[in-house]
Amino acid sequence: VGLCVAPACGGGGGDGGVDTFQLVNVRWGTLVDGLYGSAYSDGVAFAISSVLVGDLADHTDMRGIYTFLLPTLPEGAEVVRADLATRVGGGGGGGNPFDDLGPMRVAHVEVGDELDGADYAGGTLAADLGIILVDYTDPGTLDVTAGVVSDYRVGAPHSSYRMSFPRGPDDGEQDRISLVANPEGTGLPTLRIEYGFP
């Protein structure tokens, strides 16, 4: 499996060394059972389909984790782009995390054989890939190409992402949302991987 990202592979192209991909194809990552859920700042974690992100009334912070099985790519293929997409499944607690805490950001992480409390802050490979959600209503998409390429490079079977809000003041409200997590592979979240052949 090729591991460079067009057009940064260098060489090959006729115009200024930029590679031209003859055909771009798409494969999808699938959620790994037991490796998506929430990790809490008090050291507990839950591998459940209700992926909670935000904080509780007692100021316990929650971060959501998605782990996708990486599809096998054909020999000679190179990753062109990878996008993580998700949306809010529901809210609760009286507070609005987008107003009170800010936009939801994503980190590229490594998780073990099961979710545990260490996944709240540990295993960080890239601390801030960017913003994926800014409100309740619209699905969000984030370019995670660098994370997917690095996971393929080291032969990792999975690619994992941790969603979080900045920690806010202890206002006595639950500022939390739940992210969708459909293990059947239909709907969101998705990890869309484009690949091609130079």
C-alpha cells in the first residue's frame, strides 16, 4: 500500500513534479465493536453506542472516541484523502456545549484492546486535527488524511479519533451532547478513504 498523499509524493508528474492519479476510488472504515464510546476525566470509560461529549453538572468532563477498522487497499494504491464525518444525535442537561464550551475538536489517538480511563487523555498521536462540529444541526466533516496515512504507515489495523470540547467553567449544568454511532455501517459516523494509483 502506498503511503504518500497526492500531490506531495514528488517526482512522477509531467508538470512541476506533481503526480497525477489515474483513478480515485473510495473505501470505508467501519466502527470497531468495543472501541467506540466515551472516556471520562474521573477515570472511567464506557464502550457504548451513546458517544457522550461535554461535561456533567459536577464538572466531570467526557470525551467521545470513534475507532474504525482500516480497509485493505490494493497493492500500489496511495491514499489521496480521508474524511471523518459525524453529527449530533441528541443533547441533554440544560446547557448548550457549543455556546458554553466552544466548537468540538478532534485528536488522532491510539487506543488499546478496550476503552479505559486512560483514553481520556492518553495515546495522543496528534492533539488537534481541527474542528468537526460547531452546532447541533449540521453534520460535520474533517480532513483526517494525516492520521489515516500514519496509521497505514505503521501497519495499524485501526484508526481512532477523540472528540472533545474545551473545558468550561463549573456552572452546575450538564453541557453535553451524544454523537451518533451506527455499528451497522449505514449513516454516520463515517471514515471515507479515497485512494488512487499514480
